[in-house]
Amino acid sequence: MSHSLASMTGYARAPGTAPGAAFTCEVKSVNGRGLDIRMRLAPGFDTLEGDIRQLIGKALSRGSITFTLNVERDGAGGDLLVNQQALATVLAALADLSGRVDADRPRLDGILGLKGVLEQRDSPMGSAAEEALAAAILESVAQALADLVLARRQEGTHIASVLLERLDEIEALVARAEAHPARSRDAILTRLRQQLADLTADIAIPDDRLAQEALLLATKADIREELDRLTAHIASARQLIAAGGPAGRRLDFLAQEFNREANTLCAKANAVELTAIGLDLKAAIDQLREQVQNIE
């Protein structure tokens, strides 16, 4: 079964509750070369990291993902404890500064108010309640990921329509280059005769020699292969977009191939109009590649 293309950007949020706690799962994704996952879990929930990573890996194949879990226990509960290590660090810093800075000695409430010196330790929940909370969190993770996948697909559908517009534009430019009269050997021969007439009014050059030169120039300026390859790349890109799924890397490779052919076409162009078509091609291909960077 084929899927639509998916963007790599999106956001989803899934709140939830369990006996003794309320929590929120947030997942944000932006463009990335592979699947890069950053986790911000509420203190005490590091044990869920492996399960959450596994769920993300099953749902997504590319993108830079930031997952955040916030948990609030019911009621104030728990104990207020002094973090002895943090306090020792603060006191050592104060002792060091006291001889160098002329200032009033800090009050106890000021020291205790410093971040990290006082810590709220939640009252432990029973093991059954902890398991129920973990299960509820993983359920919300799955929901947030399903919503994110949907958001990325909706954005991907929009990008696919933009890509198809760019491909139509590229196809029209290829057709213009294909039909351009400057590509014919007769046109090259006529132009060569004119150039020679301007340069050598008094020198007669045999027609067969002129024909040979025109053939040589026509061979050097022949863009048949480039046009054929561009046409093949257009067909391949359309197939990838229609098939959907994680096609971003293959579309990016194709966009590079498009660019290579357009560069060669510009280099071989033997008429100002063909060069202009080549430059328009490069501009359309750049726009195509810019959009492709967003695809999973």
C-alpha cells in the first residue's frame, strides 16, 4: 500500500492523566539528514527513554525530533530537601568572593532561594501506580506520534503539489529546448556562413569544408542526451511522488542529476535563447530541490 509523501516538519501534543499524576507529551520535528532524536524527560522517568525511542523509530524514518515529557504529581506532597552538593558549591563561591568583593553577607533565605539548593522530592507512588502511570504515558506518546505523522502527511501533500508544478515547468522548458531551431545543422551552417562572410569577405571557402565545420559544431552543441535524460528524470520524479512513502533522499539525488544536465545544457548551448532556457531550467530545478529538502 502506498502512502502520500510526508514533510519532515510538524508538531503534536498529547496530554494524559493517571491516578496520582497528570502529564503532557510533546513531539516536534524539523528537517534532518537521518532520524535524530532528542529527549527531555521529567526527572525520574529516564527508564521510559528506550520505549519512547522505539515508538518514534517505528513511526518516523527521518527528521530531527525533540520529544518532551512533563509530569505533575497530584498535590504538593513529598519532602523539601537541601541538595548538599549544590549548597557546598555556593558556599565555596561566597567564601572565595568575600575577600575580593565589598558587599553585605548574603542571608540564608537568599542562599536557599538559589536554583538547585532546595529540591522538591515527590512522595514515592506504589509500584502498581507507577506502572499504570508509565503505561498511560506510553499510550499518550503513541497518540502524539500518530498526530505528528498525520500533520507531516498533510504538509507533504501540499509539498507534493508544489513539486509537480515545478516538474511541469521543467518539462515545458525541455520541450522548448527540444523544439528550438538553433539546434538544427542547417541553422548552424547558416550562422557559420554569416560569421565567415563578416570575417572573410574576399576568401572563398568550399561548401564541403563549411558543411564539415557545421557538422563538427553541431556535434559539440548537440544536447539530445541531456534532453533525453531530463525527460527520464521527470518521469522518475513523478513516479516517486505518486508512490509516496519516505522518498526524500531519492528525490534529492534526482534533483542533483537534474542540475547536472541543466549545467551541461548551458555549457553546450550554441544560441542565446538556448542559454536562457538552460538558466530558466536551473532556476526551476533550484526551487524543486529547495522543496525536496523538506520531504521525509
